[in-house]
Amino acid sequence: KVGRRRARRSESRRTGLDATRAGMLASVASVAVAAAATARREQDAKLEGAAKMLKQASHGCVRFGADELDDDELAFIAILLAERARPLVRLDLDGNASNVGDAGAMLVADLLRTKQSTTSLSLRDCGVGDEGLLAIANVLETHQGLVDLHVSGHVASIVGVVAIARAVAGSPRLLRLSIGERTLDVQKLRGSDGSKSLEIDGVAHGPTGEVGRPRQRLDDLLVTSALLGANTRLQRLGLTNCSLSGRHAAAALENILKDCTALTSLDISRNPWREGLPALFEAMPRIARSLLELDVSQSSPGLYAIAAAADMLLLATPNPGDPGEGAMGIATGPVPPIQRLILPYEPLVARRSPVEMPVVPAVTSDTPTADGEVVAGLIDARDALLSLARAALSSSTLLEIQLGHDGPLLPVRSWRPGSHASVAFENKRFRATDATLLAFMAGSGGGAFGLTFKMCELGDGGCADLSDSLRAPHVALQRLVLSDGKLGARALAVIAASLLPNSPALAHLDLSGNSKLGSNGGANLSAFARGLEANHTLTELDISRGGIDLVPSARTAILRGQATNSLSSSTGRLSSLKSGATVQKLKVDSQSGQSGHTLSSADIEGL
């Protein structure tokens, strides 16, 4: 009996549980049915809303504000637009970052394939990634109507940006593109207007310290380089003050130089290149086959740019001919065939200056310092200028070098051995760096016969460097004019001690108009006299208006080379010279000191 009672109780409990479960299942089923019905009603409402929105769109322009769409609505709109017979002129989905994304961009790309009449697509701040940009890029290659494309505020990597850049470069009708910080003029960059020259000034194309903008500017740089690379007519390009910096900017310029085979002039001055400029110089011997003019002035660091430019000139490779045209692979010239080079101006300092980047091995200094320690990774300005001078003279195409936009234009070909040219500068300001570079070229090449500085601010330091360089045995200089150059007593002493005793060919020396030459009195005049006595080539000397007072007996002594050698330090007068002086024509101040008087051999009797 107990067992039967227990069995009956268990059976009743089991039956109750089954009934409860059945009720619960029925409730869940009813909830699901209700939810499905609600979802269907919501979808129908969204479809009706989307259709209503499309009906309200006028003239084929469809625009939805920020966060007005979800995924279903976007899909419904894409379907309805694809089925509509009316043309779609403009589609604007800006600000729907949480609902568009890659999936929405792919839907829009599919829609554009069926709507070739669309002229404007805007997906700003829509969270589009690589897949979305790749889908849009595939459409751009064949779309015949798209004129404006705006995808700034994307979240794609460089892969998607490069895909868009290549597609835009080949797009038949696209005029404007916004992918980074600004809207780019596609036709102008691509050269569709037929222009052979393009100047971009003050438009940032490189990362800076500003938060949020470095990546946007890099996107602009990538697309700009792709568009410029497609410009086959481009001959002159200026990218000045564009914040170009680092190796990414160098890589972009490499692509431009490699693709623009007609480019002859490149101005990339006023950019903080840092390590990017040496990387670009290193690549130029491989890619810049037509570049004749290069301007990198006002770039930083200037000293490192000078050293890198010297290496570029030394590493210039022959340009092989085209065997198909009968050249048989014979070299036709160096690459790059640069004729004019403008480099940054770097002031000379007394000590070696450190740089942040690795230094070019050709100018790395590992010499002991004054304290006996070896300093590695430092560049000396004079070493860099000497390397540049030697590299410039070794180049078969380089004609001119300039340090900074306001520096004098220094000829190169005139100093090559055997040139027998005359170099003249008038009313130019020579800074210490300019004078040193010119002195190194003059001393390393030595081919010019004449060098004239008229009303040029050469300075005593520049004159000293020049005098030291011109005394080399291979220097063929015969005529040196340093008139009205504000030279002082130090310059006279250096000329007397360094140039006059050692000059191998100097025949004409003009120091007129330097009123401070005799400012130090007898000491410098005595050295000048000794220098003239040791010189055996000088035949004409002009020291008029130089503050040097010569008595008549000194004029006769200089002309005849007689030997007395007496000096008056109190009056600063050069009275005579020892025998051995070869001066045949002398120009000195008259008694009034206001004008010059030339004395030749015919004046000896009168004296």
C-alpha cells in the first residue's frame, strides 16, 4: 500500500510538471510569434520610411543626416535605388559612422555599378575601412559619371588609401577627391588641363605635431603623389612649405620622380625634411633620369643635406641608352643629370655640430677633440663643404651651386681643370659659407684664369679662405680682383703671407677701394712688402683707395725692384722693397687721396 501511494504521488507530480512545461513552451512560442510580427511591422515601417524619403528626394539627390540610418534602412534604400528608373545624381550619407561601415560602403559600390549617372558620392565620417574603400576603388576604374568623391574620416589603413589613390589616378572623369584633410583638385594634379608646371605652396602634406592630423595629411600626400605620377606632361613641380618630412615623404617623391619622366625642375624647399632628404638623395641616382634643377634650400638640417647632396653627386650612375634605338646600351650621362643645385645655407661654426640622424660616412668625423676624446657621429661644416666642392667638380653636368635663395650663384664648370674661364661677381654678399665653398672649388679645380669680386661683401674670413685655396700649385688663376669689398688689415696680411709668396700664376691683383687695408699701420704693410718681394709672377698691382700711402721712392722701388726695405710704422707708408719684386704697373692714391694714378715704366724718369 505504501508503495502504491508513493507511485500515485510521483505520477501526479510528473503530470503537473509536464503541464507546466507545456504552458511555458506555449508562452515562448507566442512571444516569438509576437516578436516576429513586430519585426515585420518595423521592417515594413522602415521600408515605407525609406520609400517616403526617396520620394521626397528632388532631382535625383538623396541625402541622409548623421545617424538617421541603420543597417536595414540602408539596405532597403540601396535596393529601392537600384530598382528605380530615375537617375541618381547625388548620394550623401555623411555622419552615419555606426551604421554604414564596410558593409554599407560595399552596398553603395554595388549601387554605383548600376547607376552610371551618379556624379557625387559623400561618405564622410562613415567608418569606412579597407574593404569599403577597396570596393569603391573597383567601381572608380569603370564609372563614367562620378565627379566628386568624399571619403574623409575613414578608418582604413594605408592599403585602402593606396587603392583609392591608384583608382583616382585612372578615373576618367573624377574632378575632386576628399580623403584626408582637404579636397584635392584631381584634374590639376593629374595634368588634364595640359599644364606643364605646377606650384603647391603652403599646403601641408606631411605629419606634424598636431593631434589627429598627421594621418589625414599622409593620406593627402599618398593620393597627391599618385596623381602627380600620372601626369606625363609635368616638367616643373614645386612643393614648397608643405611640411614634407621623414621617409614617407621621400618615398612619395621617389614615386613622382620615377613616373614623371619629363620632370626637369623640382622645388622642395622650406620643408623640415630631417632624415627624409638623405633617403631621397640616395634614391635619385636610380630614378631621376631627366631632373636638371633641384631646390632644397631652407630645409633642415642643412648641414646634413649638404653632405647627402655630395654623396648623390658622387654616386650618380650612367644613364643607359635604349638598345631599341641603336644606342647599344652605351651610357649617355649621369643620373640625375642635375645642372643647377640649390642647397640649404648652413652657417660655419668653430666646432663640430651634432646631428640627430646617422651621418653620411664620407663626412663622419672620428678625430680626437681638444680633450683627447674621439667624437663619432658629428659633421664638420668645412668637411661637408669640401666634400660638396669635390663632388661638384667631379660631376660632368653640374653647372651652378647656390646655398640658400639669397646666396650668390657659384659656377662649377669654370673651375674644372683646363676651363680657362673668367668668373665675375658684382654687388653680391658672400657669407662665410659661400666664400668657403667657392674657395674649396677654386682650390680643388683651379681651372679659371680670372676671378673678380666687385663691390662684394667678401669679408676678411672669406678672403683668407680664398687666399689659402688659390696658392695650390695646380691653380691657373692669373687675374684676381677684390675691389670695393670692405676688406681690412687682416685680409691684407693673409694675402701677403699666403697668396703672394705661393701663387703659381697670379699676374694681376686689384685691391682698390678697400679703405681699411692700411688700418693696422706698418705691421701689415711690412708683411705686404715681404709678400711682394717673395712673389715672382705679379706684374700689375692696384691698391688705390686702400688706405695705403706710398711715397714716390716706394713707387720707383716697386717698379724697379730696388733693395732698401724701409718702413715707417708711424705714418703707415710703404717706402721701398728689396730686389726681386716683379711689379711693372702700379696704381696708388694721388696726394689728395681721392683718386688713383697709374704708374707704368714710362713714369720712372719723372719720378
